[in-house]
Amino acid sequence: MNEFLRRLKLLDNLTTTLPISKHEFVNRLSKITDNGTTGIFSDPFDAFSTSKNEFKGVVDFDGFKLKRRRRFFDTNMNFAVASGSFKENNGQLIIETEISGFNYFFLVFYFFLILFYSVFLFGFLRDGRNTDLIAIPFLLLHATFMFAIPYFMMRRSVKRLKYELDREFFYLTKN
């Protein structure tokens, strides 16, 4: 499954090497991270939080699991979740991160889409009137958009979180 998600670009890796101690980096990362869960429906009122922290999740000495916090009037859908581990080698911190934009909720969503469009397509083909057959290309076009839009949103979320984490990790070494 992971290899399939990698080919769809819904799963990506990021390896960062930083000139900072592990203990110092974990302290700095935990300061900009609110404790909480990282599920897709974890906190629907997260945008109304007064916290200034950029990320939400869990950070400990062995690793982390976090996502970008939702902001009020933020049009970007933050589906991606990053999980990673820390290694210290010769005074350098190596952070290995896996960023996943896929959530199993989308399997349920796509199942209902397939069911919905199958019922409509079967209904149009069963009736057999020529006026109904004209609607089939429009139904297929609509189905294409309904399948493609969530996919591209998840894919963009992975790409965006990878960029933001790389930038944020480097910034944390400069404080």
C-alpha cells in the first residue's frame, strides 16, 4: 500500500541534517507544537484556538507526529501528517520524516462516490431513452472532477507540508 501511495505522490520522505543537539531541537520543536491528536476530524474547532503555535501533535525525545494547525480563513486544506524520528551522529541531528496525505476516510468517500455514480449510470442506461443518454458524458465529467479534486488536494498538502517542515526545521536551528 505504501508503494502505491508513493507512486500517487500521497506519501513522501524528508531527511534533514542539522547542526544542533537532539535535546535542544526537541525542546524548540515542542515549543511550537500544541499537544493533540492528528486525525482528520481531530478538532473541528481548531481554527478558533488562540494559540500562536504552527503545528499540532506529539513531540517526544524519540520522534514526533504532527500536522499543521488549521487557521481561521485559511483556504489550504491541511490533510498531511508528518511522523519522524531523530538520530544524533557526530554532533549532527538527522531527522527522518515520512509525510502522508492519505487518510482512510477517503476510502469511504471514494466508495460512496463509486456507488453513487454507478447507480446513476445504471439508471441512465436502463431507461434507454435517447434524451437520457446525452446526460452520460456530463455525468462522467462530473465524476472525474469529484474523484480528482480530493486527490489533488491531498497531493498538494503533502508537497506543502514537506516544504514547510524543511523550512521550519532549518529555522529552529537559528534561534
